[in-house]
Amino acid sequence: MNQPLNVLLIEAKKSLRTKVPLITLIAVLFIPLVGALFMIILKNPEEAKNLGIISTKAQLFAGTASWEVYLSLFSQAIAIGGIIIYSFIASWVFGQEYIDKTITDLLVLPTSRTVITTAKFALISLWSFLYSLLALFIGVVLGFMLKLPGFSSQLLWDGIYRYIVISLMAVLLSWAIALIANISKSYFPAIGFAIFMIILAQIIGVLGWGEYFPWSIPSIYSQITPNVHLGPVSYIIVLITGLVGLLGTIGWWRCADHAY
């Protein structure tokens, strides 16, 4: 077994000994559960009238209960919620090393710092994407259980494709948050930065520049803003943002002053 895989397994074991995987799993599962709740309310507005304003808000937000609306809600939820959750995972994987003071132990290991950081990024990516797939699977199952109208195989596969692309973009953006966690030597500022980027993305999107701002692009791709289309440059911007986070973190671990 080669060294990078060994380091990845060690990082995975470290994470599994904490409550963070469970906490983030619960957060991710809110995406299909809330989407299904909206569809239940929209399918049965009379039976849900005891929910009062909740039913009205659901109708205003989603429209009618159908596979098209359901899959659209799913994509929009992962475009915002996924970025926040995966950014939390990325910031914690790196930031907790500084908070627990274990960073000094890692830096003196005979294992290359590049190997350690690469393993951490692999863990972040696998962790986040597998959770995305789990949420997608549960969401599709719930959609069939609710017997939503308007189903077609093409519609389903288009929705799945959009969801997966958005999930991958959210993972790439989380890489940039990892760099903030390393620079700040904690996960709290990194999480705050991620939330600020989400808020800023809404403002920039309203101003019409969302296709050039990394944190706005997943939401635009989810079709949360009608009649706005992305060009190749938008996808390149997201990729560059992720690579800056990856390469910047590797460079930080190799070259920064780690005195404590």
C-alpha cells in the first residue's frame, strides 16, 4: 500500500473518531427531507392548511408539486447548502489541526507535507461528494415515494446531471476555504468567510455579475435565476478558484512560518 493512501486512511480514521461526520451527514440529509416536505405541502394544500403561512410560503417559493420543480429545488439547495456544509468540512479538516495543536506533530513527520495536504484534500473531496450522492439517492427515492407528477427519464437524468455538476463545483469552492483555514490557523474565520461569500454572491448576482463570481456560479447553474446562462469562462473561474485553494494550501504548508 503506497504512502498517500496510508495517509488518507489515517486522516479518515481521525475524522471518524469525532462527531463531525455525523453532524455534517445530518445537515446534508436536510436537503432531500426539506425538499420532500415542500412537495408534500404543495401536493396537499388543503391537508396542510394547519401549517398556515408555511403552506403559502411553500407555494410562493416552489409553485406546484412536480418532478421538475422538485429536482430544481434539489439543485438550488445543494448550490447554497452544499457550499456551506462542504466548506465547513474543509475548514475543519485543516483548522482543527491548529486548534488541537497537532499541526506541530504533522510538520515533523518524515512524510512529505505535500502528501499530507493532498491526502486531506482527497478526504475533503470524497467526504463531500459521497454525502452529495447519498442525499441525491434519498431525494430520488422520496420523489418516487411521493408519486410526483410529470416524471420522465430524461427529466430525471437532466436533474441528476445538474445536481452532480453543482456538487462538484461546491467541492472545488470548499478547497478555497481550506486555504483560509490554514492562513487563519482556525476553522472559525474560514466558516465565516464562506458564509460571507454566499451572502456576497446573492448581491453580485442581483447586480448581474454573478457569472464571474465563483460563489454565484453554482446557484446560476441551478437555474435559481431564470434567463441567465453561463459561458465556459464561468466554469474555468470555479476551477481556478479551487486550484488556488489547493496549490495555495500546499505552498502554505511547505513555505509558511509555522512557529508556535
